[in-house]
Amino acid sequence: MSHAKAATQFNQNQARTGWHDQALWFVRQKRDRQAVTVPEWEDLRELGSQIKGHMLSNMDEYLIQFEANAQANGVTVHWAKDATEHNKIVYDILQKHKVQRLVKSKSMLTEECHLNPFLERMGIEVVDTDLGERIVQLKDEPPSHIVMPAIHLKKEEIGDLFHEKLGTEAGASDPQYLTEAARQHLRERFLQADAALTGVNFAIAETGGVVVCTNEGNADMGVHLPKLQIHCMGMEKLIPRLADLGVFLRLLARSATGQPITTYSSHFHKPRSGSEMHIVILDNGRSNQLGRPDFRKSLQCIRCGACMNTCPVYRRSGGHSYGTTVPGPIGSILTPGIDLKKHASLPFASTLCGSCSDVCPVKIDIHTQLYKWRQIIAEEGHLPRSKRWSMQMAAWVFARPKLYRWLGKRARWSLRLFPSSLVYGPWNTWGKSRDLPDAPKQSFRDWMKKNG
Amino acid sequence: MSSREDILKAIKANKPDLKPLPELPQFPQPVEDVGEAFRAAAEGVGAQVISVNNWDELALAVNERYPEAKKIAHQIEGLALSPLDWQQINDAHQLADLDVAIIHGEFGVGENAAIWIPETILPERVLPFITQHLVIVLSKEDLVWNMHQAYERIGTEIPGFGIFISGPSKTADIEQSLVLGAHGARTLMIALMPSSQNV
């Protein structure tokens, strides 16, 4: 389904759309309040951008360095070209340890690889332990936001879900009560788990360790109990130096949720004695994206979600309308590179207002890349017919000045005089949810002739 | 060819020309009193900050704040709270019913109330998370202003596991309502002490 169609469905409930819009805008405002408390905020963004840009330009060397240092720490490093290989690697590790119960903390990468359904088919119980992720897992839905997976759900819906799945009181919807119920339910899972798997926020080439940021403490409750820990990372998560974390940990939580730092910033370097630690490095199209000069900067992303919280389209269409693992502006520049035809509508899910680029903590030129993807989509013939034909017709008219002037006159006259039922007929798709401007009496050309 | 070789080859072929790695500058400290800033930041993230002069005052404060606590873990000689017998603990899962854990913090960060805890000062890695309530003892002098200084202080001595903790466990995953006590410690009490006492 195209983004526009999915967004139309989302917009059918106007009150809910407004609620969603406000919830995200609230987070954007929290981000602003935190950002202004740091006098060197813009310097940090520039540094973050330069460090990631440097890393991308030397990524192979840093990966080799990272691997060597991790191995020296007693960590096993695996390489996966695509999702299938990634899932097989994880399954093989789990099987070797006879794991039946796996607890996971937040990982958009394993969403990207559809790891959960794969492992479940192989008979392994997988429990997402981030509260938001657990909610969408119980609801059998994908996350709608990369930082707040259940931001699209109301507390009453979560109350109903928990009543059905966790046995909470019917009709109870107090967030404190529901969170407590989830805490009890998940504590049991933590204590029973045979292995823990986490995503990775940063991987440090210099030290061979990985850093995971959470507020709930679920990564640590998972990792430190069983005898097996697995960390899955996209290869762009690398940073060269430990000290670079000083820049990124100052940027990440402030940009994401408007906190000065996440509650927990865990630095995993070596397994506990008697335990094993594995790191899986995934490509899955990232090296291709690195080869696209106009789009490689998208790999600088640190997954804060600020571009979603600020985007007027995301806020009013919801994360699910994008049909991708990473929704919103950043998702709309990352995913066309994976399947251009399938995701051809995403770069158009934007007003090109540029707010995403303004808040991006690593200065990705998101709106410029959205515009550039549009060019490629048009050139490769993936525009919907209505858009293709209207563009061709417009081009034909613009190439004929006399005809253009004559049509302009007709249009000004008819917009004034025709009844709106005629102007907003089914042929006017642009006008479905927008008002045409008031028609001026004369064209700019006529005005110039008189006044110029 | 292995996936490793394929991936590295693809990156080598596709990466842009080398860009410079920026030096990390020092940024000025915008506040005069880092201790005050730390306290304000800690309260902002939901922690309680107390000042104590000796272990007796700490024991009193813990008893007062957590009167129901039955199982308390600490390794502080001279702290008059009957501690868990670590000889009896041979598996981290045995800590599941722990009420209070009292641990040292290596240093705190003024700008965000994060406290660095390397595993070298933890008897078990899971301790600060599995406990219902966490108390971190921090020397008043062991404060830096920002995260750059924090990593400078850590230097190259990176432990097998280390963590910055800023406040109690929390979540806002249900309609953005802030709830303290998601999976980790429900409360965090930071006890600031003169360093001569904190040994």
C-alpha cells in the first residue's frame, strides 16, 4: 500500500490523529528544551557528523580493528551479509547452547531481519523486554516508532491487551499500574531466560566493545543473568574512539526523548567469567548505500527518532503508514535503497520543510535526500500513473507559452465562477484534502506589463 | 569467499575518499558549582540526593528511607546494616529478592547526573539492576562537569563491563506517562560523602 493510502486510513479518525500529532510534538518540545541547555549544541552536532563521516570513509579498516579488539577481549565476532545469514548465525549460537528462552532488549536491526518469527518457527520462545516492544509484540504488530514503539496506542488499548494477555484488571488503564504488571511479568522471563540478545547503539573500534542505552534497564537485566549474551549491530554503528562517546551520549538522549542522558549507558567489553559474548555484524544493503554518494550520509544515523517527532507528515500519518522497519523521514531515505519500487511512495511522504534536517544530531541532509530520491523514482518510472501523466501534461503545457497563457486565463476565470462541486471533482486529487488558492484577477505577466 | 571478506571488499569499493577525524575540543564549564549542578540534575531524573558525613549517618538514612527492607547487599566495612552473605551467593539469580543494594560510584557527571560504575567495584554485574532499590555512595570530590571529561577520566582503563547510571529505572512507553521502576531499581538514593570517609 502506498504511504498516501495508509495515511488516509490513519486520518479517518481525526481526533486520534490530533492526539498522535500532539504526543509526538510534546517529545519534540522536550528535545528543544534540553538542546538549548547545552551552549555547544551546534558544535556537538558538527562533531557528531564529522566523526561518523570519517568512520564511513574508513569503515572497513575500523571493522577490522573492532573485530581484533573484540576477539582480544574474548568475544566471538560474526559477519552477516543479509538478514537470512544473520538469523542463521543467531540460531546456530542459540542451538549450540540449547537455548529455549531468549530475552531481547530493543533492537530495530532484528526487526529489520524478522528474527523473532524465524526463531519462533524454530521453537525458541522470544520475549521482547522493552515495555513498548513487549506491548507491540503481545499485540502482534510492528513498532510504529524506533524509540517509542507503542506511541500509536492509547492506554485504554494497552489496558485491554494486558487484561487479555497478562491478567490485569478489566478496564484498568493507569500507566503506573500497567507498567508494574509488565515489570512483574517480565521479571519472571528475565529469571528464566537461557540467553539475552540486545541491539547496539555504538560499537567502539578502539576498544572492541559495544554500548547499549536504555531507560528501563532491560538490556542489563537480560544480559547479566544467563550464560550467553548476543549483541547484533548494523556495521554503521561503529565509532573510532572511546572518547567519541562523549559527543554521542550528549546528543542521543537529548535528541531522542529530551533527557540529558538515558538512565543506563552500558559498556559491554568482556563476557562474565563462565559466560559467552557474541557480536553479529550485519551488512544487509548498507555497503550498497555506502556506494551512493548522494545517500551515504544516511548511514550516519544514530537512531534517535528526532526526525520522526518533528515531521508534520509522520505525526499525522503514524509510523505504520510507512510500511518499513524504520519509518519517518530517515526511513524514507534508507529504505528506497533496498527496494526502490516497493518503497517508491516514501520520499513523497514529506513536505520538504527541512525540519528533520534541522533537528538531526548528526546533520544528515534528510530533506535533500528525499528530494533526490524523488528524481530517481521519476527517472526509473516508479511514479504512480496519475502523477506521471499530470507531470507529462504539465511539461507539455509549460513548453507552449501561448497555450499556457490561454489556459491560465481560463483557470482564473473558472476557479472564480465554477461551483466548488465542479472544481473539486474526482479528477482533482490534489484538492482532495486541500483548498485551492483564491484565483487572482490577472496573471503575474500581465501585472509586470502594467507595473514593471 | 566468506561473508567477512565479501563485506569488507564491498565497503572498500564503495567508501568515499578518506575524511579527517576531528579532534575533540574542551568545552567551557557553564556552571560554577558542579556539585550543585549534579544535585539538580539528579533530582531532575528522579534520584534522591543526600549528604552524609560517615557510615552511621548512611545506615540511618537507609533505614529511614527503606524501613521494610529485609535483604540488603553491601560490602562496606563499618556500615551497620547486616549485609547479604556473599559466600552464599554462587548464582546471580539468587539476588532476585534483594531489597536494597548499596554500592560505590567511581565518579559523577554534573551535566546529567550519570555515575560511572565499573564492574571492578561490583560483586555481581546484575546487582544494580536486580535490586528493588539502589543506593550509590559517591565522594563529593569525585565529580566532573561533562561527558568529555568523564571519558578522559576513564582513560584506557575500560572494564569488562561498566555503566553510567543516571536516576532510577524508568519508562514512558504508555502514552508518554513517566513511570519510575520499569525493570531496574525503582528508586535511586545518591549519598554524597567527604572522600576521607568514603573508603
